[in-house]
Amino acid sequence: MATAVAVMPLPTLRYTSRLFSQLHRRNSLHSPPTRPWKLRDESDLALPELRDRICRLLVLRRSAALSRLPFDFSDDLLDAVLSELKLNSNACLQFFQLASEQKKFKPHLKSYCKIVHILSKGRMFDETRSYLNQMVELCKNRYHMRLIWDELVSVYKEFTFSPTVFDMILKVFAERGLVSDGLKVFDKMCGWGRPPSLLSCNSLLSSLVRKGEWGTVFCVYDQVLRVGIVPDVYMCTIMVNAYCKDGRVGRAVEFVKGMEDLGVEPNAVTYQSLINGHVEMGDVEGAEGVLRLMDGKGVPRNVVTYTLLIKGYCKQCRMEEAERVLRGMKEEGSVVVDERAYGVLLDGFCRNHKMDDAVRIWDEMLALGLGMNLFICNSLINGYCKHGLIHKAEEVVRKLGKWDLKPDSYSYNTLVDGYCRDGNTNEAFKLCDEMLDDGIDMTNVTYNTLLKGLCRAGALDDALHLWHLMLKRGFSPDEVGYITLLDGLFKLGDCDRALTLWKHFLTRSSKNSTAFNTMLNGLCKMGKMVEAEQLFDKMKQLGCSPDGITYRTLCDGYCKAGNVEQAFIVKDDMERDGIPASTEMYNSLISGTFKARKLGKVTDLLAEMHERRLTPTVVTYGALIAGWCREGMLDKAFNVYFEMTEKGLAPNITIYSAIISGLYRLGRTDEANMLLQKIMDFGEVLDHKFFDKYIKSDTKRLDVLRMVNFLDKSAKTSLLPNNVVYNVAVAGLCKSGKADDARRFVTALLLRGFVPDNFTYTTLIHGISIAGDVDEAFKLRDEMLEKGLVPDITTYNALIDGLCKSGNLDRALKLFHKLRSKGVTPNVITYNTLIDGYCKTGDVGKALKVKENMIEEGITPSDVTYSVLINFVSKQGDTVEAEKLLDQLMKAGMDPNLVTSSTTVQRYIKRGDIDKFSNLRNMMCMRSHDSGGIVNNQVDLIAFWGCRGDPDACNTSEAVC
């Protein structure tokens, strides 16, 4: 319906306009002029009005207009706005972000607590978690963590929102490893009757497991069950992992069986945690049992399962079985082998000293196109360093960039340790500089490794300088650092500085038995038993319980000090504390009773060991042999020696030195020299493995200082003459082909007051002659003469042997003819050496002539003489001369060995000379009737071998056999 509008006639409208114009002019004439409108000064606004104006702009989404309001942010203003807009989470977030961006203002803890409650209420959970993390970080720098809970509760009561924030802060605490704060939140929530969510509880339990707080884990789990939270498979897996890491694998197995009662079915991760538990305990059979359980439950195996099994075999050094698992994975096809599986196997080979196999696995992995990772690289670096192959470890480090990898702290620390073990501390320090340049901080492990390297090298002043540098930089040394430096100070005999360092240690570090044992060992080694007793008492006063090492160290100290009665008291005290005596303690007591001349107690100690089923070691037998030798009872010493060898234990340098020293003390010099000469074979005494410990890998030279220190310690421990021990070592080096090292070794010994004797020089001359440096050998002979030592026939035999082996037979013969003028009579070895030399040059006439001269001089040829000659003339095809020599050998009543007889036997067989073959065979068998038929079989085999290709001769030999 249209609305009627009254239309005014045009004249009337004109008069009305005039009326308005007149009124305007009148007002203009009689009214004062108006001022322009001006904004009110906002800085004068009271807090409530300013809050309202800000809230209005935020609600209208005109937050940009806030920049035109000239106000300063404050805690009161921020809290007021958040409280006013608590139901508008977006508006609150905008204003809080603006406040956080200010340079001169940072939100207070209470403001954070308000914003997280507001955002949680608005279901903006990602933003809530972000600000909760910021709040925790803020408290780490400015407040105490407990204030978070108090403020969150205060805001909760003010806003009456849901307690979701408490659950979220619990999860944040757990994820950041702040378990003590997380536990407080957990307890408070359970006390309120508002338990946390399952996810938050899982996070808390996982964090506790990572921290190794096993007891707390189990308490929290019990509390979870009490408040009615139903565990899921993830929580149960966490608990299985916790039991396994606590060493309670059996309890973990029971827990898995009980999961069905909770309505939870174990998954692959659960079983893998159980497998890993068995593996860490060294129980691979148990791990295999879990695999069978998985198969029975229909849970498929995956690459992680197999990798854990490989790890288990590697820990038990069962490398073939570990590799078999890897091969089985590849053959199965359903499981894709990854670099982790290869890495665990490779690491196992490295740890089991099989670097060739480790490299083989490495090459295979790369050939498959699998990527390298830092774990594999670190395994190789560690393996090479432990084997002294530093240059190989350096190669791996250089290749890291090729694989887009960077060395981490472990890489650097391992290489630093490798340099220190190699005695190259300068390179170790250079590497530390590189480490810092790469942005990796030096840790306690780094410093401790350097300290140990410096102490091992005897650079104690440098070690102390490094120690003070650590303290100056504000670095707090740990117990390992203190123990390393204490051990170094004691080894160098600096007891005063060790005691000063110990006092410093007691004020700064926790007290454990390892530190006390190190200190106790140092005092006992220096014979300071009064101080050792005081330390032992102090240890108990501080609540640090002595262990087996403590008692054994104290007992050994008393034994070395000659106070064996007190040593037995220590043993009794230890057993009262429930710690059984070990074989090592009995070894100390045996040495102590010998030193105290209480020989009757030795038998009692051995009887006790037998009753307690303690097996004697080489050290036990060594203590017995050394003791009986010092008492002059060599019959008992030899009985013990034979008992030891019958049990398959190999004598060492200390045992042989004890026997030789005993013979010397009783005046049985010939026997001592003969034994010393015999053990130069060193099949059991000093083999290559012994010297490998003292070889510098990069130079392949003997680390003379380390070896001298070791032998010094060996001689002192066994109360043996150093010369005997040193001579055995020199002989071992020469026999092992290390003549240059032997010379350097003797030079180092001279600086310690060592006086070389005839045996030392003769051994060196022999070793250097064999090595081909005959001129150097003659210089040593001259050095002997200058020192008043008269070379004997053994010395000259060594020189003649060297000349013969170097092909200088004319010079050897000249020396031979000068022997009598030097007051030395040639022996059978002298003649045999010349005969062997002529045979090797092909001059059989001169060799036979030397044999005739030998007989003329009244020296009977030995079986070695005939063996050399027979073998040589047989190879020359002179059958007649070979038979003549063999007849001479048999008429002399000697045993033709197999090497001597083999060629002659072949000749007899081929010629069909059955009589001569039978005579030779029967003679050998008669002289070797104790061989159990071994010689008979060997001769028969020679016969068959000698007639190869000759059927008639074979038939003949078969008839004889």
C-alpha cells in the first residue's frame, strides 16, 4: 500500500528556505564562534575505561586500531583484558601476541596461565601446548617450577574452566624430562579425583623409563591402576621395557602373560622389548624363546626383531650365527634388510676384533645401495682405533662429508682416545681444536681421555696443567677424571700431590668405592699401610661400603709389606661381611706367606682353595714356583711347574725367570744357562702376541718405554733379578725377528742401570747376525771386550752363523781358524754351522772336508751333521755318498729323523733294495717303540710317496709294509 506524502506548493518551500537563512545569519551574529572537535587524551583514561576500549576494538576485530591508542603495556592491563575476554579465545590470543612482541614488556607467569586456560577452553590445543612450553622455559630462567602449578590452580578457580590444562602440562613436563614436576602434577590430579589422561600417563612413564627411575615407574603404574585408568598396549609395552631394563626379565615375561587378563594383546613392539631384555642380559636362548612365542601368537617378525637377535649373538661373540641371521633375512624375502641390521653386525665384528669381516660387511652394504649412517662410521672408527690403526680411522672421518655426515662427540672422543693410546697426545690436542671449530663442546669424556693419555705417557705436569685449565674454564671434573689423575700421580710416586687432590675430591664429589679403591691401591703400592688403614676407616665412616676389590687391595698391601697376619685378619673381616675370598686374594696370601717364611700355611691355603672350588690360575702357580725357588726347594717348584703344564696352562716370563733365578742362587749356573738357552724358542714365553701389545701401529716399532715399565713391574712383583727378566725379553725379541727393537730396548735399559752380561750380548749378536747386519754384530763383540766380558764359543758361533747366512764363508772360515788363538774351542755347533753354510752354497767337497776335520779334532758329528749332509748329497743325486753317510749315522747309533731318511728311503724303494729299506725301518721303529706306531706309519707313507709312478716299486714297498 502506497504511503501518502503531502507535497508543499513551490512558493511555500521558497519562503521556508528564506526563513532558515535568516535564522542562520542571526545565530552567526549573536553566538560565539565554535571550536573544532578534539580527541580526549587517552593517557588520562583509568584502567577500567582503557580495558573496555581495548576490548571493544578486539571484539570488533579492529586490533590494528590499538596502535593508535597511546598506552603502555603492563601486567595489570594484560590480565584485565584476558579476564574480560576469557570467552573470546581469538581476541585474547591477538592481544597476548601483541603484548609478547613488545621490546620493553614481557608477559608475567600469571598472564601465561590465563592464556593457556583460555585457549584450552576454546579448543585451540596446538596454541595451548606452544604457550605451555614457553611458560616452562620462562620458569627455568625466572621462576621456580612449583609456581606453575599454583598459578594454574588460581586461574582455574577464577575461570572455573575444565582441568584439561593440567593434563597438558603433565604431558609437557614428561616430554621435556622434568619428571619430578610431572610427578607432582600427577599426584595433585589424582588427589583431586581428576586423574590424567591415558596419553599423559604414558608420556610420564616413558620419561621415567628414559631416566632409569625404575622404582618410580612401578609406583606410578600401580597408582594408574588404582585410579581406574585402563592400560592400553602402549602402556603395557612401556612396563615390559621398564622391567627388562631393570634387569627383571623374568618379571617382564610374567607381565606379558598377564596382559591378556587386562584385555590387552601384545604387539610386535612388546615382544621386541622382551627380546631386547634377554639380549642385554646375554640370554640369546631366551630371546629365541620369545621368537617362538611370537610365531605361536601369529605376530610377524620384522627387521627390528632380527636386528635384535643379531645384536644378541654379537654380544656373545657368536659372529657366525649373527651373520647367519642376516643371511636368513635376505633369503626370506619378506623382510627388507636395512642399514641398521648391517650396522649392528658390522659393529659386532669391530667389537670382536674382526676388522676384515667388518670391512667385508661394509662393502656388501654399500654394494646394495644402502646409505651410511653415523652409527656405522663410529663403529668403524672405534674398531680401527682399538686395533691401533689410527690412519684407517682417519680415513673414515675424512669420508664422512662424502656421505653428508658430520662427526659427533663420540666420533671425536673415540679418535682422541686412539691417538692417546698410540702415545700421540699432540695429535689428540689438535683434534680437540678441530672439534671445537665444528661447534662440538669438549665433555668430561674428552678431558678424561686426554688426562689418561698424558698420565700413560708419563707427562704428569701436562696432565696437571690440563686439570687446572679445566677448573679455570669452570668445567667441573667428574669422578673418572679424579680417579684417572690420582692413578697417574701414584704411578709416578707423587703421593703428596695425590693426597692433596684426594682432599679436593672429598669436598666436591660423591663418594663411591671405585674412587676409594684407587686411592687405597696407590697407598698400598707405595707401602703406606698406616695411611691405607686410615682411608679404609674413613671410607666406612662416610657410609661407602667396601667391596671385594677394597678388601683384596688391602690384603695385598699387607702381604707385600710383610704383615701377613693382618692380611689374614682382612680376609676374615671380608668373609664376615658376606664377601667370599677370590682366587686373586689367595694369590696375594700365598705370596705373603712365602715372604713371611710361614711355609706351613701355603698348604692350608691351597686346601681352602680346593674346598671352595677356586681354580688356580697362572698367577697362583707363578706365586708357588717363585716361592719354592726362593726357598731353594726346586723339586717342589718343578712339581708345581709340571702340574701347571699338565692342566694346559702355559708358563710365562715370570715363571721361567723364577726358575732360572733359583738355579743361579743355588750355584747351578750351567743348568740355568741351558734353560735360558732352551726357552729362546719362546713358543710359550714371549710370542708375537706379547710384543704386539707394545707395538706402535703407525711406525710398527716397539714402544720401548711401555715394555721396560712392564718388565720392571714384573720383576719387582716376583722379587726376581731384573737381569734375568730383561735377558729373557731380549732373547724373545731377537727370536721374533725384532733385532733393531732389541737393540733399542737394551739402550733404554742401560739408562736404568742395567748391566748387560754375556748372555745379553750373545743374544743380541745372534739376532743381529741373523738379520744380516754382521758388521754391527762384530761391533757388539768389540763392545763386550771393552767392558771386560769374554766372548765364549756361543758368541762366536752366532758370528760365524751370521757370516754363513750372509754368504761370507771365507770370512767365517778365517774367524773359525782364529778361535783357538782367542782361547775358544770350536764345538759341534761351530762345525755344523760351517757344514750347513757350504751345503747351501753347493760346495759339497768342502762340507765333507769340514766333517772329516771335525772327527780328527775328536768331535763326534751329531745327527744334525749327518742330516744336513745326507739331504744335500741326495738332492745332488749322489746316492752312493748318501748311503755311505746313512750307514755311518746308523753305525754311530743315532736316530735318522724323517727329514734325513725320506730321500734315502725313496732310493731304496725305487731300486727295490728291500733289505736296506727293512733295516732302516726296523731300526727307526726299535728306537721309537714309545711312539705308538707313529714312526712306523710315517716311514710307510714315505715309502708309498717315494715310489709314485713306479708300480713295481710300489708293489715291493707294499709287501714290506
